[in-house]
Amino acid sequence: VTRLDDEALVNGIAQIAPFDPAAKQALLEARKLDERAELIVQLLQFFGRHDGDDRVTLQ
């Protein structure tokens, strides 16, 4: 297993994450890597909120 650099990891997560089109567009528009990474964290927190049955889901 090879290690990914930060940019490859952040971009890979952005590509495969089950975000809606508006969130994906926001990720595309983030100019800097640190901005994109912070946005991913925020999106994961937003989309991963509890849905009432003690499970965290992204969809």
C-alpha cells in the first residue's frame, strides 16, 4: 500500500464522497488545498448528522 500525499487524499475524498451536486461544485471552486480540506470536514459534519436512530449516515 502506498501513501498518498495530502492533495491526492483530499481530492480523492472529494471525488468519491456522496455529496450533492452543490457541495461537489463548492469543492471544485475551492482554490487552495487547505480550503478544500476544511470544506470536506464541514460537509462530512453536515451530511453526517444523526438521523434519529443513533446511526450516522452520509446519504
